[in-house]
Amino acid sequence: MNQLGKFQTMVLAFSIALLAAWPSAAKKLTGADIPDGAIKIDDLMIVDCLLPGQVRQMGTEFTYLSARRPIRTSAKDCAIRGGEYVAFDRANYGTALKIWLPAANQDDANAMNYVGEIYEKGLGVAPDFALAKSWYEKSAAKGNSSAMINLGSMFERGQGVDSDMVQAMNWYRKASGLKGSDLEVVTESERVARRAQAQELDQLRIQTLDLKQQLSDARDALKSKQAQLAATQATLGTAQAKVASLGAASAQAQAARAQVVALQAQLAEQQSSVDTARMSTGVALSKLGVDFSKTGAAPRGTKPMINVISPKLALTRGGVLAAPLLTQVPTYQVIGRVYPSKGLRALKVNDQNVLDKIDEDGIFEVSVSVANANQPVAIDAVTADGLETTESFVLTSETQAASAAKRITTKMFARRMRGDLGTFQALVIGNNNYDGFAKLSSASADASEIGGILSSRYGFKVDVLTNATRAQLLLKLSTLATTLKANDNLLIYYAGHGQIDAAGKGYWVPIDGKQNDPASWVGNDTITDFLGATLAKHVMVVADSCYAGTLSGSAIRPIPATAKDEDVLFISRVKARTVLASGGLAPVLDSGGNGHSIFASAFIRALNSGDGLMDGNRLYEEVNTQVVQRSAAARLPQRPQYSALKHAGHQGSDFFLLPKDA
């Protein structure tokens, strides 16, 4: 037997031995529970694997062994296929470069991109952005879309290069493969800038201040006429007393009686004038929206009533009262009225006591600092006997006009799109019952509700996983990563605790996660590894947890509602790896959405309102508007983020949702 034959025999024997020693390898695990001894957690992790060379034949006489081929797959799969890898260790990526660099030097575009990522992330080597950029450019020159996205991200973030949004947008456009279309790249900062207007539309505030001045003038006129009336009444009283003291026939008495008659006529005119002035005051109050019947003293035990006169408040889709300010201003004059105005212990606007600013009709005016694009305002009134009322609203400079523009979908286009998109799966995770962290109240309910909607309304094959351990969560992710096909779509929803370490790395926390022990959590890079390894076409992670923003990468290109059907079909065939995060690098709210988190409540509403083709950007716009308003009203601002999932193979598309009945 020649040397090649011996080598083939050894490889075959090694592979058979591995299969025999690995009872779980030939059995597909579909449940959440892992049988004891079936598999090790590290065997599920994605590794850089160097597969054995293939035996190839040239002609009839000559056989040879091809070069070894690098792939990214699970440690289990690599071992089954006879590959070489280093046992999974997040602290040691030293062999990653050794595996991918030879292939990159042989002009493999994917390998070039991976080498760029190794240098950018500093996997086993010191981070080197210049080398990363160089390898990305080589890969992009060969048409690798992921490398183009990575280059765009470097220019967007100013990472190793000067920040250049034009360059970033050009790379993002090139990655999509579309030329001459109306698709565009817009970053979050640009989106906010576009929504801002050149002038503040505060006509209502100006009108209110004018009405308040009219009320002040009417009050002054009333007071003046009341003073004149009082003076006339005093003079009349004196004249009447004089008449009574004089003889009836005297000339003085006759003159006094004439004065009394004249004063009585004057008094009647002044009383009429006072009534007219009082009516003018009532009209001015009415124009300001004040119930004039609620004046004067109130019976004991009357709960205070607060009426916001300015700004004009409207109920938003998020169920929050809000007032639009279409440009950022440093302060805003809030005008309100409280009844009863007498006998109050306190009247506070954003914790500032303004009791001394209440006028005789209970109207007050206070300057509120507008520090944020969504500035909460809370007005609290407390009576002497402890009864309290609070009125809350948000001063917002975000666009609140309506839902994001909907795409008009014909039945024919919907059929084409549905066939093009392929099959949909969802992994929905909700963790409530933690051992080492505070228990949550809504995560499991969020998961159940969202899983039901995805299944019934959108036709997803849904796997709901509640109160998942680390092993259960990793097994599900690994199974999806290794079984999904090129025409599959995957949505992962996670509701539970999130953590961030000193290096800024984010984690999902399983129910058996331990405090101050990142090794017992699931790192964002681990999630990214799984999703980067899957063949699935479109993948979106929806993360409702603290510090979920650590998953975010580069900007996502919005697809205009007016984009041509052929453009949408084209872009839908490109790979997408996106993330919709409930917040940035800050804690997020576990409640406030009627039994759900604020984010989950908004996400549920957005899913239920979808009646045609909806891409991830439109879903984000629907969710974002509601979350920022409701969280601002709760005085814990929370801003969702939507972006590419960095280093997971995003190639410039988006995630798409299409209801079954569309």
C-alpha cells in the first residue's frame, strides 16, 4: 500500500473511532434538556476548523491530496469530519490566524475577510486596524460583501481611519449589489438630524401666552372696576347717612337725596361694568381651557385637579401624553392650572416647588429645562390633608407624526416575496426565575405572547424556551447554527437579564448564571459566532435586556416604501444579520407595558399592526417611537437601536416579515 493509501486508511479509521465514541453525534437533539453525558458544552462552540485535504485524482494514474480547507463550524462537527482545531478557549485565539492566513494568502476572499476580523478584534494578536483594513480591502476587491460591510463600519465609527460617512455609505451601497436604485444608507444620527426642522412649530405656545396676557388684562380691568364700585358704594353710604341726619324739608337734605340718586345710578352702571369684566375674565379662562365652574374654595377631601394649558398634549401610539417640539430648545414655558388653589401643601414641577407661582385662579407658569430629546415633565399637587394628584407628559423633539411609511403590497408581489423568502423559524427565550440575580416579572410572559404572534400571524416555526439554563440556551443556538439551510430565516428573541464586563463586552444571563462570573453567562461574541456560522439567509436578534446595545454594529440601510418591487426582491436575496436591541449600554425597564416590558409591549403592537411586507427598519421605527416616549414618561429614558450584527456575515440586506394573510 502506498503512502497516500495509508493516509486515507488512517483518516477513515480516525473518523469511525470518533463517531463510535460519540453517542450523541448521530442523534439530533431537539429538546431543551441535554441528556447526561451526551455532549460537552465546549463541543457546541464555533471554532476555526482545518479540515483534512480531499483525495483528488488526475487522469487514470495520479492521485493527490488537496490543501487543507479552513471553515468555521462547531467543535463537534469539526471532530466528526476529522478536522483540526484548538479546544474552545475564549482567552486563546492564537491558532485562528494560523488557520486562516494560508488560505487568505491563496486569494480566498472569505479567508481574507476572516483575517481582517481577527486583526480588528485582536483574536490571539494585538488589534491592528490598519492590517484589518488592508485585508478587508483585498477581500472587498474580490466582491466579498461582508468585507464591504466591515469597511463601511470602520469608516462610520472612525476606527483606524478618519470618520467618513460618505465612504461608509458608498461601501454599504456597494455591499447591497444595487446600482442606480433609490435605496439609501442612513445612520441613527442622520435620521435624527433629518427629522429636526428649521423652525420650532410652537404657535400654540405663542397663542397661549397671548391668551394669558388677555386674561391678565381682563383681571386688571376687573380689579379697577371693582375698586371704582367699592369707592362708589362707600360714597353712597356716606350720602345715605347724611340724608338720614338732615330734616326732610331742608335744602341740604334735598341736595343729599339728589346725590344718592346719582350715586345709585352710577353704582348700577359700575356693577354692570364689573359683571362684564368678570365675564371677560371667564371667557379668557375658557379660551385657556379652564373650567370656570371650578373656582373658589373646595370642600375638604377634594382631590386636586391639574389641567395642562400649554403645551397641547396628545396621546401617542405608546399610550403616553406627549407634546411635540420639532427643534431642540433649552427651556420650555409650561402653563397649567390647579384646583383647588388654596390650601395646597405643595405644587411641584419636576421636583421644583412652584407653590408661590399660583395666581388667584390657580394658574401657574414655570420654565422647564429641556435636557433631552424626550424630556419628561411631572406635575405633582398635594393638599394640606395629604391628597395627591400627578400629571405626567413628555416634551419630545422626536418625529411623532405616525407610523413608519407602510409598503403597499400587491397579492402577486406578496406571493413572489413569500416564495423568495423561504421558511421562517424563531427561538423565543424568556427568563424570569433566576438563582443568582433578581427575579424578573415579565420576561416569560413576553416570550409566550411574542412566540404566539410569530406562529399564528406570520407562520413561523416557533420554539419558546422559558427559564433556560446556559446549557439549554447554547444547545438551541448550536442546533440552529448547524441545521438551518440557505433558504431559512431565523428570528431570536431574548428577554432576561443582561450584563456587561469591565472590557465592555455584553452577555445574556441564563437562569443558572452566577453574579460576578462571566464564564456562567453567554457572551455576545458567542452568539455572533453561532449566527455567523449558520447558512440561514436572514437572521435578526431581538434583545430585550440590559446592555443589549453591545450587540450593535454598523448602520442598516432603510428601504423606502416607494422602492421598486424588483429592487426589494433583489435585496431580499442578500444575506442579513441584524440586531434590534431594547436599549444601548444602560439598564432597561422590566415593566410598564401592561404585564410586559415597555419594549416587549411596543414589539407586540408592531407585530400586530403589520398588514403587509415589513422590513426590520420599519419594525424598529414602530417600536422606537413607543419605547422612547413611555420610558421617558417613566423617567428612565430607554432608546432602542437597530444595526448590523457585527462580524456575523451581514452582507447588506434586512430582515423581512410578511403576515400569512398578506
